[in-house]
Amino acid sequence: MASQEILREEPSRGSFINDPKVRGIFFQAVVIIVLVALVWWIVQNTIDNLTRLRIASGFGFLRGRAGFDISDSAIAYSSDSTYGRAIVVGFINTLIVAAAGIVTATFIGFILGIGRLSHNWLIRKICMVYVEVFRNIPPLLVIFFWYSGVLSVLPPPRESINLPFGSFLNQRGFYFLRPIWGEGSWLILVALLLGIAMAWFVARKAHQRQMATGQQFPVFWTSTALIIGLPLLAYALSGFPLSFDYPKQSTFNLTGGFQVKPEFLSLYLALSFYTAAFIAEIVRAGIMGVSKGQTEAAGALGLRPGSILRLVVIPQAMRIVIPPLTSQYLNLTKNSSLAIAIGYPDLTATTGTVLNQTGQAIECVLIMMVVYLALSLLTSAIMNVVNARMALVER
Amino acid sequence: MKHIAIGILGAAAFGLMASAASAATLDDVKAKGFIQCGVSTGLAGFSAPDDKGDWQGIDADFCRAVAAAVFGDGTKVKFTPLSAKERFTALQSGEIDILSRNTTWTINRDTALGLNFIGVTYFDGQGFMINAKKLPGVNSALQLSGAAVCVQSGTTTELNLADYFKSNKMEYNPVVFEKLEEVNAAYDAGRCDVYTTDQSGLYGIRLTLGSPADHVVLPEIISKEPLGPAVRQGDDQWYHIVKWTYFALLQAEELGITKANIDEMKASDNPEIKRVLGEEADTKIGTDLGVSNDWVVNIVKAVGNYGEMFERNVGSGSPLKIARGINALWTKGGLQYAPPIR
Amino acid sequence: MQEHDLSFVRVEMALAQSAPPSERGPGAWIRKNLIASAGDTILTIIGIVLVAMILPQLISWAFINAQWTGTDRTFCATVAQGGVQPDGWSGACWAFVNAKFGQFMFGRYPIDERWRPILVAILFVALLVPLLIPKVPRKGLNAILFFGALPIFAFILLVGGVFGLPHVETSLWGGLLVTLSLSFVGIAVSLPLGIVLALGRRSRMPIVKMLCVIFIETVRGIPLITVLFMASVMLPLFLPAGVSFDKFLRALIGVSLFAAAYMAEVVRGGLQAIPKGQYEGADSLGLGYWQKMGLIVLPQALKLVIPGIVNTFIGMFKDTSLVSIISMFDLLGVVKQNFSDANWATPQTARSGLVFAAFVFWLFCFGMSRYSMFTERRLDTSYKR
């Protein structure tokens, strides 16, 4: 006992230099010194360059008048707005195209992923060809395809294709009617919100009842009736306040109505179709990851094939699917920066224009990096929450 | 494998790094033996690669003229194609020695961006082009309210466009692209009704469209676009060499010195011609500038005088067929005017 | 003990009977695979309609109506557009691809010097193929030649300036040459760098770990375009006055750093999958950190993540197309640049060029992904044994 303690108190074998802890501290110190020196060198160079060239630095330029117009803007913007606002417009456009793309890509991706496992030979093959083609082409090329495809197939504005409900399709985009909300239309909105709240409540009650008694309640139909019926009722009660602004032919283009530009359309479609191929593979792997015994057991319980997929297979597959799905969503968001190639004014494009007009290269690239980084972290945070809720709850 | 890869990268880094650590551009240029000239990625008449990959156009020729002044050899130029976005940092960082890339001279670029424009090699103005076949009856820019307008992003063109429509209380849809090819393609495909850029550019672009005859350039000029080469701030000697190369081109035209008659002119009795060509006894004009005394001879031998350069690249000798107009010499009613070389 | 009554036991094997007629032949196959149920039949009909809508058009555009030869735009334009084709003609203009093929491959690399990239390509294939076929011996020597000697040789040959070879600036490079050299160097740099980053991320030294995490997560959070912008617009300002990088090298650094961050995450996955016993075993043998990693952990970890590594390569290969945005002329950039050639301006030019570029990219990526699947299967069986 005593000898062991003595042994322990003795200095560890070998010299001081071989102590891994000392080595670790020394090594980290070296890394820090090198890094600080490098950063200092870069900063010094940059300051030298900027003063030598008399380039002003700082973020004050964001308050300057932009002077250029932006084709697609969700918030009020004109050439009199500031550079800062131009960047915000771009940021909102990035959000719009990313959100729309994520929804559509998920939808197409799930269909394709399930299609690849279909019993139907033809459907299986079609889905496979789709996935193999789109997975192996650069997204930039897919965007160009859609853009040149959209432009070459659609007619010029004077020969617009007429679609139902007063909407038109031509080279300048997709036009449809824009609702104009008259007096008292706030009632409709309130009714809609009320409908949604009630539908949620009904669904909860029905679930509880099914858990307690095993009786089912037609939740879907009730909810639909509530969500559509209530606003319609409010619409009638408030005296039909809604009117529509129809797109009309003018000298050059159609005016009025709501316009979706071909740049947005092709970027959105390209991103959706490209990412869908990857999502399809993820979904396929997820479904294949659920053991066959689960399906068979569900079948033995008497569930129908549709219910088996919906109630047994997909919830389990989702646990495998969500982490890689998150990185695909992030990829889609990052790929939306390719908008610059076809002139959709997303964050990269508008910030690039600001960079060009002001020459503030460092500030503008910094803004881009910080915003994309924040967006990525936010998306992963949301998906982590979803993942935590989906994770296996062991009882 | 790691070490090898790092070794390769290191070798590549040193092999490709053009290091030049002093502020005097002339010394750097002489040391490396050529001038690095920033040009556009392809604009007919100004700077565009021909079938063999040689750069042609006024802007490219101007760099050759500077090379001729410095080295006595107009071929000692290397061209760097630059997008609108890259052009200023490329010059600021020393990647190129001259920016000769149909760039508009503005006060902001002279001050905040740290450039020095040396003069105006081409007086231009922004114009509009439309497809007359698709839009019959439109013959003025003031009829363009509501039109979709194709424009290159990050240029003064984009700003002028916004100002013009705003001041005339007209609406428009901007359709903006990063690169000239993309704007051309979109306009040709019918994505927009109107194409706007510098008028000289419009004539050049018209030639590359599917059916050039259908397109007309509208008469309005909505802005002043003085296009000229620029150098970095803070190097007066280099600035003077580039500036006086430009003036020498003008002076040569004014005195009737051409590529063809340059050798006869050297024997001329005219004191002004003798002085310009460095034939005067004990002349120090060239050496004071930092080049040889026969610099003007070298320039004219390499690219001809300004008039020849103009006609060959954008004027009657080119497919663009642009008239001299305000780009004529001051003696012929134009704006091109050079201070005396004496 | 009871004696078997052999009359009730079959002593010879029963011959397999052929399947009943309803389960045989193309009819049964169709029944099973195409019209198993009413829903299935509807799906099949939708599928057939889809294929019938797309396939004939595609074939007639790409092959039947295509114009294979020609010297200028008239061959690919209709009469109304000033060409020779009948009005309403729609076919691929392969004549354009044919005429510009040299440019698509080498960019503006001088024509007299094009034997140099061709020689490099031949050597590349000659060294790569035996490396990829598992049966061919002497893998070590082959790998040294491929990753060590070939890049140096290719660098000397392509850039020139020594041994009497004329110098060819990288600004003249273009087309597939740029795409392939960017991806190859990117792969060669990003893999070791990614391994170092992954080890750093799992290091016990807090500062090293933090730095690696910050680098990896930052790069993975931003789009490649931003990185390329930084390399093309900001990098010059970071360096002392007058020092400038070659544009090609700048793109190379951007792409490599970007891929390294993704590679690091793939390698980290492999490192995490190695059981703790392996680390402890190496420690108990008295191996140092680098010996432990180099001899025990990494060989196992990298083998596990080969599919992930190849996927990162494929991603990087596709991402090189983005350099066309910072006006470098890779394959896609060159193809797009040639659209503005007045000599070939027709409505079919752009489409044909893009389809060609897509086909080339697809060929490389598909090849890589198939090879990765093959390796995966091969290594899989070796585990099971």
C-alpha cells in the first residue's frame, strides 16, 4: 500500500518534454501565436491597402441612396431607398425562394422516393432515371436549362396563353389575379383563424376520444368544412367585400394582377427539382431502414397498405430521414445563391450590385457571410427541434 | 500523400504568384517585361478575343500603345478579362497595371475607389435598343413606359436607367444580369423589350443577335458616358506615361502621322512633328517621361494614330460602322483634344 | 429404436416443377409489375403517357432532326431565321459543339501546345485505370506515381516555361481542362486537409478543437459563391501591396478549402464509428498520437467512409461549374461564352451547348458514383468474411 502511494507521487516517467499535457499546452500556444500573427498580418495589409488607395471603410455606406431598381421586391423599394434596404430586399427574396423550394422539393422528393420502391416496374424505372439524371448534373446547369427552357417555350406577351381565372402565362412570367380586400374583409381573416383554431381543437379531442374509446371521428372532413366554411360565411355576412385586379394587356406587357417573374420561376423550379432527387434517395434509404417485420406486423393487425405506410412506416422512417434532410434544406438555401446567374435579385445578387456600386468589397462579403451563416444555424436549430420531437421516446 | 499535396500547392503558389513589392509601376512593368492590362470579357469593338484568341478593339489597342511607349514593342501586353464586379479590385490590388475596359469616368471612381482616370478614349452615351419588328411604332425612348428593360448589373448604366425613367415619370421592369452574354441572350430570347447600355455597345451587340436587321437603336442619349483607361492612385509617373500615350495618339492624328507614313514623317522639316517624334536634337521629352525619346514613333508603329485605331475597331473599317461624331478631333468639330507635346 | 418404413419415405429428390402458366412468361410479368391492381394500372398509364410525351420528342431532337455537321449558323437556323432548315424545324445543333469542341476541351490554350494537355490526359487515364481496378498489383507504386509524380509532371507540362516549353498562362486555360484540374487539385488538397481538420475537431486540446469547429461550421454554413467572391474580390486586399495571386490559384484555394470542410465532417463520421477498443488498444501498445491515428484508426475509418468521400468529390466536381460566375472559363463558362458568337447565334445553339455540357458532367459524376457503389460492395463482403 505504502509503496504504491510512493510510486504515484513520483514524477511521471521520462522528462518534462514528453508529458502529453505540457506538449498539448505548448502546441496550442504555438497555434495561437501563428494564428494571431496571420490575422495581424492580414489586418495590417488590409489597412495599408485601404489607406493607400484611399478607400473609405465602415458600414456607413449602407445609408446611402441606392440609385438602382430591383425587379422583384416584397417590400416597398425604389431607387431612392438606401443600400441597406436593397440588401434587405435581397435577403427577403432569398427567404422566399428557399422556403418555396424547400416545400416543393420535399413534396416531389417524397413522391419520387416512394416511387422508387413502388411495385410498379415502370414507375420505379421512371423515378430512377429522374434521380440519376438530376443528381449528377451541376445545379447551375439545371437552372440554365429551366431558364432557357422557360424563355424558349413560352410565347411573347402579346400571344399570352390564357389560363382559367383570368391568369396568363408568357415569357414575362405567370400572371394571375390579385385580390383587393375591401371594407370589412378583416372579418374573413378572423373567421379563417377561428376555423383553424377550431379544427385543431377538434383534432385534439378526436385523438383523445380515439385513445380512450377507440372510436374514430372524421377529422379531415370536419376540419376542411371549418377552415373553408367559416371564412365563406364571413365573406357573405360582411357583404362580399372582395374584388379582383385582373392582369390586362398594355403596350408592352400585361399590367395589373400578380406577377411571378420567369427568373423566380426557373430558380424555384430548378432548385426544387434538383434537391428533390437527393431527398428521394434519403426517403428511400429511410423507408428501407424500417425493418420488414414492422410492415408485416402492421399487416397482421389488419391495417390497410395506405395506413401501414402512414401510421407505421413513415413515422419510423422519419427518424432516419430528418438529419440528412436538414442538410439538404441547408444545401438548397445555399444553392439559392446561384440566382445571380439568371438575374434573380437574391441576397448574393443585390449585395453584389451594392458591392459594385460602392466598392466596399470587405463589408459586402462580410454581410453575405454573416447572413447565410445565421440562416444556416437557424434552419439547423429548427430541424433539431423537429428531430427531438420525432426521436424515439422510450417508455 | 499529404506532404506531396502540400508540396505541390506550395510549388504552384510560387510558380503562379507574380510578386512585385514596390510602388513604382513602371519599374515593376519593366522588370516583368510586359504590361498586365484589364479588359472586358468580350465587347466587340472595345475588347474581344478574335477566332485566334487575340484581343481586338480600342481598349486592347490602347494597352498595346502603352506597351509600345514603354518597351518599344506593342506585343508586350497580357490581357486579363474582368467582369464589372472585379475590375476595380483588380486594379487596386495591383493584379493589373492598366484598366482599359470601357469604364465610365465618374467622380466617385476617381475619389472613393482610389482610381485615376487618364482621359476619355471614347465619348459615349447611354442609349436604348428595341426590336422594331415586335414593337412597331415605337421610335422614342419616351414611349417606353411599362417596358421590361434588360441591363447589366453594377454599372453606371443601371443607375442612369433608374434616373431617366424616374425623371420622366415612367414605369419599367428592370431585368438585371451579371454578365453581358447573359443580357444579350435574354434580350434575344425576348425576355425584355428594351436593351440599354452605352450606344457604342448597342451597335456591337446588335451584330451578335439572331437577326440584326430587326433591331433599331433609339435616338435618345440619356447620359454622358466618358469611357477611358484608369490607373492606380499614388503613382504619378505611371499615370503620366499612360495619360501622355493617349495624348500622343491624338497628337499624331492631328499632325497627320499614320502607321503608313511614319518613316517619311521622321524626316519631316516641320518642327512640331520633329519634336513629337523625338527627332529634335538633345530632346528630353521622352526620357523625362520615363520612356525612350522615340516613344511616339513606337506607339504609331504599333497601333497607328487615334483615328486609325478608331476606324479599325469601331468605325468604317469594322462591322460596327460607328461614325466619329463627337469623337472626332477638336479641329473637326469633335471633343478629342490633346495638350501640346513640348 | 424403430425401423423406418421406407415405403413412405421418398429417397430421391422431387424435381422442381415449372411455375404454373399464370406465373410465367411476359404476361405474368406484366400482370405482376404493371397492372397488379386498379391503382397500379392507373399509375402505369400515367407513366406510359409521360414517357410517350417526353421520349419521342427527345430522341427526334437529339438524334433524328439533329444537325451533325456544318460550318456556321445557317446549318442550324430555319429559312425564316436565315438558314437552310425548313421552318418549324427543331433539332440539336451538334455542328456547333463539333466546331467548338477544341475550345470546350482546352479553352484558349494555344493550338500548337494542345498536345500537352492531351498527353497529361493520357497519362492521367493510364495511371488512374490500374489504380481503380482492384486486381491490378503494385497499388503503392501506382498511387505514388498518380498522386506524387503525375501532378508535378502535369504542372510542369501545362504551365511550361522550363525545358524549352513555352509558358502558357492560366488565363488561357479553359473548358474541361480547367474543370478537371480544379477538381483534381481540389481532391488532392481537400482530403488530407479534411483529415487534419477532422482530427482537430476530435482533439482533446480545447483551442485546436474550437478553431477546427469554427472553420468547419463557418465554411459549411455559407455558399461556395461567397467563398469564391471572397477569393476573387477580398483576397487581393489581404495581401501586401503589389503581391497578387493568379486567378486560377485563387479559385483553387477557394474550392479546396470549401471541400475540406465537408470532407472533415465525412472523416469525422468514420472516426466516430471506430470502436473505443481500437484507440485503447493502440494506447496500450505505447503508440504515440500520430502512430495511433496513422497506423490503427485512420486506415479503418477511411475505409468505412469511402462512399461519403466519393460523394464529396462528386459534389466538388459539380461545384467547379460555379467558377464561371467569377468569370473563369471552365467547361460551362466556355460553353456559355460561345453562345455570344454571332457566327453561331441560333435558337438551338444554347440548348445544344447546355445539353452537351450536362452530358459531360453527368458522365463523370455518374461514373464516380457507380465506382463508389462498386467499392462499397467489395469492401462490404470483405467485412462479412
